[in-house]
Amino acid sequence: MKTALITASAAIIVASGATAQSHNPAVKDPTVETATHAAKGHNSFTEDQARGRIEKAGYTNVGKLVQNENGLWQGMAEKDGKPVRVALDYKGNVTVH
């Protein structure tokens, strides 16, 4: 009986660990990446944090950013003097739309 209880407890621990790994990963790398496609998901960046990461990626004159239903911060900015629509996903990746 004790063996069955221990085995069941171990299975629950392993299962809960696997569940935790399926959630969106935290942004641990301060390096800003430019991606071809933005990842949909819950975005914990504030507008100011999103603006900072977009600027760190080389964009200037970042305008007002609005978070859409997919969790992306979107807005207008400039790159090489040209206006572009940018987005920041929950991973911290910057994309151009």
C-alpha cells in the first residue's frame, strides 16, 4: 500500500513538472531578437518595457503602443528613417508588420 502511494505521489510530481514546462517561458535573455513571426501569448511587458526593447532593437521615434488580443504590443516606429509598424511578443522578440 505504501509503495502504491509513493508511486502515485511521484507520478503527480512528475506530471505537474511537465505541465509547468508547457507554459510560456520567461524572458531571461536581455538580448533583443528580431523575429519573422510574433509569438501569440500572454504578454507581461508594460508599454514602457516594450518601448525600451523596441528601441534596443534599433528602432527610433517609437509611437504609442497598444496591446492587441494576441498579446502583442504594436505601434509605429522608424528604422533607417522610414516608418514601420512594429510588434513585440511575449518572448521579447521584435517583428515588423
